[in-house]
Amino acid sequence: MNSIETEQLSLRYQDKFIIEQLNISFVAGAVHSIIGPNGCGKSTLLKSLARQLKPAAGQVLLDSKALSNLNSRDVARKLSYMAQSQDPVEVTVKELVGYGRTPHQPYWHHTSEKDREITEWAINAAGLASYQDRMLHTLSGGERQRAWIAMALAQQPGVLLLDEPTTYLDIAHQLEILEMIRDLNQTLKMTIIMVMHDINHAASYSDFILAMKSGTIEGFGSPTEVLTPELLSRVFGVVASVESDTVYNKPFCRITGLIEK
């Protein structure tokens, strides 16, 4: 497990501050969902945690060390980031997953027996053993997502960052991916932080929820603590009731209307 937190983090896009002086400590070994309306800074924050975006001020700390002071290979050994969409690549599933071993290999890219074992483990963990020789572009959307997550797992990170991992998937494949993420967390105890649009999926599959609006934290805690009618009204501008989901023992949010402006 690795810890990740921000100290007085400010993020800017062109001349506009998206996030200012954000302080948040994510819980090591837990699953977190970041929720909020479009444009509130969810993906911007995740990119900063992944060192894809340089802070305008403040810093991100990985295991109490400034992320900006670590070299890329050291970061990649501890942290893996999966963007919302990936560039198309013409490789097999096994080749793609093998790329995840790159941070652990010497500069001459020698593939060791350990690399092969971990690649095979990641493929099996993602339920893709029967697809490993298939070309990536021939898979369904859900299978491709699993392959990209398997590549991230092959890095053996302590922190896994996922930007809307269920985007563009049908409901069955969404649940398949979320079940996989939860199983991986419970098995490997890695810290998982994901941006989510579906509030109820976030509630069901997360230990903690970070609710954001206009670059600021509106709530951080367990799903039961954060997901209240008042917060949903304040953050999303909706009228909502919150019930108890008896299957997961988590809150279930029912949106019934918009707040009149």
C-alpha cells in the first residue's frame, strides 16, 4: 500500500485556476470515488495525482515524498494511471499487459522470467486468459477496459488511478469492471482512486467518496456520511432522497427533480 495526499494544491488551465489550495489525504488501501458536476475539477485532480499535470502551487505527496521530486521510473513502480480513453494500439492482449512491466525492467528492456510470471498473473486477475493472444481492437469495450487495467496491474502499483473506468460501457460491462476493481482492492489492498459519474455506483463500490464543486471539497468520508439530500442539492442542484441499499449496506440516491433557480 502507498499513501497519496495533496498539500495546498492549486491547478490552473491556461489563465484560470481550476483548483486552489486543496488539502486531501486519501486512505491507504481503500477505494475512493471522486464525484461532482462536469467541469468541477475531478479529472484535473486525478491528472495531478498521476503527475500528468504540473501544479501551479502546492504539491502532491506519494509516501510523504513530493511527487515532483521523484523520477518517472520510481513513480511508475508505485502508481499507475488509466485515462478516460486510450490511443488505439495494434497489439495482442499479452503484449499490452507486458508493457506494464517496463518500469521494472532495465533500460535495454530485457524481459525476465519474473516479468513473464507477473504478466500472466495480471492477465488471469483480469479474467483475460482466454483472450491473451487476441488483438486488442477485436475485443469488446468491456474486455478492452479489462486489458488496460491488467496492464496497470502488471506495474504492481500501490496506487491505482482510474478516470471514469466505466465510460462508454453498457450496464453489464460497467458492473463487471466495478466488481473487478473491488475484488482487486480486497485482494491486493492497493489504494484506488477513480473519477465516477454514476453516484450509486460510486456509493456501492467505494469505501470513501470525495464530492467536489468548482474545484473545492464539498464532502469527504464514507458514502453514508457524504451522500445526503443536502449535499446532492448543493453540489448537483437536484432534489434527491437517500435510501438504504440492503444488498451492499450503502446509500442509494434517488433523484426526483431539479432545484429551481
